[in-house]
Amino acid sequence: MAKGVFGNKPTPISIYASLLHFYRRLKQSRVYPMADDDNPSQYVKLNKLQAPVEIDSRELNQPVEVPQLNVQKCEGCGQALPESFEPPAIEPWTTGIFDCAEDRESCRTGLFCPCVLFGRNYEASRDDYASATVPCVLHAVFVEGGLAVAATVAAFNGLIDPMASYYLCEGLLFSWWLCGAYTSIVRLMLHNKYHLENEPCDPCLVHCCLHWCALCQEHREMKARLSDNFVMPMTLVNAPPVQQMNPAQE
């Protein structure tokens, strides 16, 4: 009998003993919970008679909030900012938009040659030493040229077909809006550089409604800001006199 259990040839008793031993080891490890009287099964048996579970599509693919990514970011470049960062305060303009008489030179230039004043403002607002020739020419062609066309249409009002006059006026108004959007780039650069407030309204609307006053105000603002920059005086160092070594007297 012992030879049949522990011999080389397996017997039904040895197989049953091995299965019983394996069952006890598996139950102790609790890798696969099995059902019995003391420990009911934790698995749910599915069948065809079970009611289907409704899943809302909005519950799927929900964004996961990561605290490390919920940081303040720069609006310009999108880089993460430190927690102690505070945006700079909005500063007011040094002069009002209707204070054109404070600087008579810029007032005369903006009234009679606004293209020249716009070119100067564009050149002074750029940090890459841009030329004022191209902005000045564009301003003269589109702004002064558009005003000349509008004056010509108004002078020959009775000689031009009414529908043609209507289309010309509509095109001039649209081109004036485009010119206001183009000339407002200097005002936007001043806003970003000196953190100025939108006074009295959006830069594009300011140039569309008060173009000449806006040019003069921008020129006065840059003139006042640049004059506040303190330049350190240069220290002149005089070189010591040249010393010549005389040969030893014999």
C-alpha cells in the first residue's frame, strides 16, 4: 500500500492527496478567492437575463487634474510662472489724449505731416533700430491718399454717379478701418512695454476716431519715458605718462 502511494507509479489516492494539498495552498495564498460557507465569492456571475448597464458617453475620457500643471502661465509665451509672480501694475498715461498743445512741435507735425510723426513714433518704439521710411510711406499712401480721394469725391459730388460715390465711400471707410488697425501697432507696443492702460478705449478705435490726437499722445509719451532714463556719466581714466629707463651711467 505504501509502495502504491509513494512509489513511482501514481495511484488515485496519491492524485487525490496532491489535489487536496494544492487546494489548501491556494486557499491560504488568497490569490483567487473561492466561494465557501465562510467566505462567499466576490465575483459577479453574468448571464443573458441580466439587465444591460447604461453608460453615459460624457463619463468617458474625462480630463485628469494634475496639481503640478495647474500653475499660472505667461500669456505671451505660455511658460509656467512661479507662485510668487505678480503681474506689473497698470500705469496711466503721462499726458491726456487731448493735451496736444503741450508739445507744439509734435502738434504741428501731426497736423500737417502725420506720416512723418507716425514714422518717428514707429522708429522710437522699436528696439531693433527699424527704419521710419517704410511706415512713413505707407501712412502717406493710404491715409493721406485716402483723404485726398474722399475730398475729390466730395468736390465732384454732382458729376459722379451716385452708386459709384456710394461704393467709393464704402471702400474708403473700410480702408480707414484697416489704416486704424495698422497705425495702432505703435500704441500696442507702448502698452506692452510700459504696461499702460487702454485709455480712452481700444487702440484700434482710438486711431479710427482720434488718429491725429493719438499720434501726438504717443509721441509725448515716448518722449517723456525716454527722458526719464538716466545715463551714467562716463569715467575718464588718463593713462600714466610713459616712463623711459635711462641706461646706467658708467
